[in-house]
Amino acid sequence: MPRAISKSRQRSGYHSHRQRRPSLSIAIAGYRSLSESQSPMRLHGRSLNRCLNRPAVLLTVIGAALGFAVTMCVQSLSCLPPTGEPRLCSASRVLGQQRQLRSIRDPPERRPSDSPLRPSPHRELLLVGIMTAQQYVDSRAYNVWKTWAQHVPGQVVFFIAENTVVSSPDLPVVRLIGVDDTYPPQKKSFAMLRWMADHGVDKFDWFLRADDDLYVRGDRLETFLRSLDANRALMIGQAGLGTVDEFGQLSLADDENYCMGGPGVLVSHVALRTVRPHLAECLRNMFTTHEDVEVGRCIRKHVGVSCTWNYEMQTIFYNNQSGRAAFTGDLNVEEVHQGTTLHPIKLPPVMRRVHSFVRGQKVADLRFRSVQLSRDARAAMDQLRRLGVPVDVAEWNRYSELGKPASLLKFVPQGHDEILHWDMLSPTNVLFCSGMLNCPRHNAETYLRSALSGVIRQVFELFNRNARQRGRTLQFQNIQYAYHRVDPLHGADYVIDMILWFKKFRGPHRATISVRRHAYIHQPFGQLEAVDDMRWRQIERQRVASKQVYAESLELDRSTPLVVIESRQTVYARRIHMVLPLSGRAETFKRFANHFRTVCLDEPTEGSVSLVVVLFPSGSEEEDAAIRAMLQELMQRSTRVTMIEISDQPFSRGVALARGAASVAADELLFFTDVDMLFSADSLRRIRLNTIFGRQVYFPIVFSEYAPDTWSPVDKQHTDAFHYGRRRGYFRHFGFGLVSLYRADLDRIGGLDTHIQGWGMEDVDLFEKCLKHADLRVFRAPDPGLVHIYHPVRCPPSMPAAQYKMCIGSKAASYSSADALVDRLPPVVVDGA
């Protein structure tokens, strides 16, 4: 679709009306002569005779008669059948030719009761018409209906071709008779406008023409529309002139434009009522293949209004030029916050992601408003108490904490151990901190940078709230430094040293000055909200239990086979399928087998646990024989233990996990584990709870032991593996080898990388795939019930470079704690001491 080009660029040397083709110029001349002939002319006596005596007029009359005769002959010849057939003009053939414009000239054959419009006793603000096609009606259109269409100040109708099949019965659709899914959709667009004019011009003030890849913020659109006069003929949108290559090809004069269809086009009921009788004529006389250009030309010609030239429309009707990659990155940007419509959003998961972000911003605004009202209520009650008016104690307690004025001094420490430290952020996003992981110096986390960006945006929104009345605006440049801390009782505090532009746009002294200012900001916490965890998980599973969720994801990768789960009655999975890759290490497997027998077979646990051991040859017949003997004993005792042997290729953890996952059903829960792991019954329960079918993947953070010879004397006295000490081990935040997910979710992300040999890298690859998938959420948390028993790490130099580097890092991090290493340092002897 043609993109917008600034008006100054159009006037810098492009003159489209001088570059038109001859055929287009003739058509325009014909339009002008037609409009001039409709104006009344007063010709009297001698003037009329002189006009009739002119040869040019006589030739014109003769030419018109000849043209009419030739037209009749051609129409009669078109009805002639081939040789040997009766010379009759079939009536059905004539009707077939007339059917092409039937949906434009005549209202669609639809009974009033079939209209998807809801009856309303009063005139509504907005009717949104969305064009969609067979390919997207059950994906993009359905997601639009389930997201922003539910928050529009009016009604939404989807317009489809005559033979389109719709799977969603609740989708309000209109079938346009005689219209197909031909692209560009000129006919569908004009037919949609005709239907909206016939059925809604007396019921709605405004009409929005939209595509199925558009997101609309209903609250902002309502505010914008209520500030305008719907009783005027208006066409509003982002003005476009076409691409550079299209200059001279769109038949636009210097002062002519059109509203780009992608970001949406608003038309008042007066404009739509006026253009309605001319829609069929405009469809028959198109100059280009761009339907938005032709709609704009039709309204401009017959209504007399063009698209708005206002520069702010590029922000209100925002069009991202990134194509399918639009809005897949960070959404906390100025364009998303300021836009009323966002285009294009090609993927349904991205549509849901944008909607979730917008609704989250709405919740944040409401919380901010709640804090403001609480402060006003507390100030009013303080005033009443000073006047001696009795105040309800319950009401006072309700607003006493939340209604405190903004301040950085709300928290008063009672001792040195309660002092809250400030973290410093440099202009290069380097964080200087204390008391956290990776301190004292590291790159700032993404969440902190995003939070700081959001705070700065809100600050400047407050600065510029009355910019027009004051005649000045403030624009952010960058920060010199920033301090940040979190008060666990009251909220987040910021001290920001920033550089900004001070722009004065009102005379007599207009100026733009770079200034430096400090901002002291307090973000208070809102009221506590409690949600039952089991109820929330049940709702999450019900959302993914229907076929529609999986049908929407087919658009992302149609080659991946998906299994549709009709319904899940249980709150969470009852059985866990442990997949254990194994090659040698018989003594370690003996410990794992005894632990598995104790936790899962001897003791009654909540639900059942099955074990799938994928066995590779180790090169030692004695090791392999011992492992098979232990597996045979387990399999004789329980049918929940199975063994898969792979003897035709070298060891690969990715291959082992993939083969083990393929042995279970699509709706079963998988847990990828390691032979050095020990687990508790509580950890199995957390695996079930923290893994949500179709929604959430669980990567637990395990406790990894150091070498026992580096433990403290107290740690060595504890024989229980589930004991945690600073010198005994650490929670491995950067380990991703253990994961629980459903088999269907593993297939959705593309499975495991089976080309990686040996140990390592396959877990990082799986973690990155889960992060990139739009529908799945990664959940991480330290799990004290998962303990990795220490073992010496071997890193052969023959390993690939990436795996060798990771192996060396893991070996160094898992050997000893920093405290133990410090104790091994020799004493420092100072001369002269």
C-alpha cells in the first residue's frame, strides 16, 4: 500500500498532474465536462441559434450518435452464439455480466434480521468496518474480535467475500454478494462502504475503514472523535501521496492526497451519506489499483473534502514500515504510547501481545488515578480533622498509607541493616550496585532500563500536559546519571539527572535551549491484590483447551504438526514423564535409581512419575551390563520405567531427549533431568503447578553443590543432600538443562537440536526457542527440592569451541565458593609489622 510522504517533499519538484498518461488525462477531462454540463445554462434566442450553427457542435452531436450506434452493435454481437446454435441472447449471461457491480448498485440480499448490528435505542459513536479474507478470517480477524474490538465505543463488523467459510460462530460478519478475495480489494472496499452507508448512516456518527492487521485503542479514539464535529463532512487519517516511484502514476494534483488505508480511515456520517450514490460510478472509473487512493479520490470529487494534512496524524494513525517484524520488539516506545491506531500487526500472537501491553498500560493509569484520589481523600480528611469534624476511623485507615504525599523519605530505617542502598545507572546503561547478583558493576538488566524509560516518558507527559497554554514544550535528550532503589513498603524511588530541550514556540522570543535538570520521582505501590493461584491456573488452561488457540498458531509455522487437545478436566497434569539421557556412570545411576525408587515407587506421591532412560553405549561392557541389570530390576518392579537403547551413533543429549520425548503422548508432561540430580516430592508438585499446557514452560533454578573438600566443617556434618549453605553450593542461575514442558509445546517450538554432539549447548538452544515463541511464557524460580550432586567435570580439548568454553566455565563455577578460595590464600606479610 502506498506510504505517506511529507507535503514538503511533494512540492520539492514533483508535479504529478503534469506526468499523467494521455488516457488518464482524457478521463479527467471527461469528468470535468460532465460536471460542467450539469450546471444550469441560460441560453436565449440568438445565442442558442449561434451555438447550434457552430460546426463543432454539429460534429459533436454526430459523433455521439455514431458512438451510441457502435455501442449497440457491439452489445448485440456479444450475445451472438457460435455457429450452429440458436440466435438468442441468453438472459442468464446478461445477468452474469451485471452481477459484477450488483453489490455496489443494489443493497446486498440480506434480511434485516440477519444484520450483525446490535439494536440500539440511541445513536452510537462509531461503526468499524474491517475487511478480511478467507486466509485470515479465523486467525487475524478472530484475534481482532477477541482483543481490541471488545473495547470500541460502538460496534465492529467484519466484511468477507460471498463464499468465505467462517469457523467462529460469534464473529459478526457481512457476506458481500458478488465479491471475492481478489487483491487489491477495490470492489470489497467500495462494497463495504456501501453497506455501512445503507445500514448505519442513520445510526452512527463516525465510520472507520480498517484492515484485519490494524490495532485500535478504543479509549483514545473515543476521546479524539468526541472532540470533533460529526455533522461536518470530514475524512481523517494519515495523508499519503504514494511512493517515489508512484509519483505521476496516481493522478494526484499538487494539492490532492488520500488517506492511507493501512492505519485506518475515519469518515463522518455526513461525508458517507453524500458519497453513497457515487460509489458505483467511482468503482467503474478507477485510475489505479490502490483502493485507498480511489476511495480518497471518490470522496474528494463528490464530497469536496480531502484527507487531513495535519502532521499529528502520522502519530495518531501510526504506520510502521517494518512489515511483518513490526511491534515484535520492545513495545515501551513513544510511537506505541502515542498512537491511536497501530499498523501493521501481521501475526495473531503479536496482536495479543500488543493488546496485553495496552491493557497493562490502562491498568497502570487507573492505579495512578487511584493513588491521586487517595491523596485527595486523605487531604480532605486531614482538613476535616483540623476543623474538628469527626472522621470515620476505618476510612482514615483506608487512605492513611496509600494517600501519603509523594516523598523519598517515607521509609525510616531503624538500624544500619535496614538502610536501603541506591544503585547508580550511567549513561551507557552500566549499573553500579550492591547486594545483588553480578554486583558491584554490570550491564543494567532489561527490566530496569524499561522501567526507567517508562518513568521518563510519564515525567515528560506531566511536563507537557499544558504545553499549548504555556507556549513551550520539553523534550528528553539523555540522562547524565540516575539513582534507583526499591522501598519494599512504599514503592520505587528515582533521582535522575537529565539533559532536555526547552522549546518555546510562542512569540515574541521563540527559542530552543538545551538545559540540565534533576527529577526526584517516587512511584508508590498500589493496593494489594490477591488471586487464588489454583483458580488462575485453571483459567489459563481453559484458554488453551479449545481448538482456536492452536488454529491461530498455524499461521506461524504451518509445517509443524500440532495436536489439538479438546479439553482438560484436571487442574494440572497427574503424571510426569522423566527423560534421563545416560552413557556409563553405573555408580551414579545406582544412586539415582535408589532415590527414584524411594521417592516415586515406595512412598505415595501426588500423581505418578514415569522414567524413560535413553541409554547410549559407554565403551565399557561392564558399565553397560551393570546399568542394564539395574534397569531390568526397576522395570520388573514397575511398568512406569522404560528403556530406549541407541547404539548406532555417538552420545548426544539432544538426540536422547528427543527420542525420549517422542515416546510419550502430545498432552503429557515431560521433565528433562540429569543422572546427577536428586529431587523431592515437593519439587515434583512444583513441576506440575508451574508448567501450564500451551502457556508456560518451567526452567527451575537448581542448587548445585561445590566440591565436598571445600565445604565448611558445619556443612560436612550434614549427610542430607537437601541442606543449603553458602560454602556448600549455589543456585545455578545460568543453567538450563532441567526443564518441564508438555510434548505438544515442545513440538510447537521446533523440538530439540539433534545435531549437537555430546553434552552442552542443546539446553541453551531450547531455552532460546521458548523465549522467542510468542505464545509460551518462560517461568524461572529457585527450587530447593532439586539438588545437583557434585562430580568432577571433564572437558576434552576435542570438544567444539563453544561447548569447550561453556564446559570450562561450568567447571570453574562449580568447584568452590569464593569464601573457600579466600581461606586458601596465603597470609599477607607486611614488612616491618
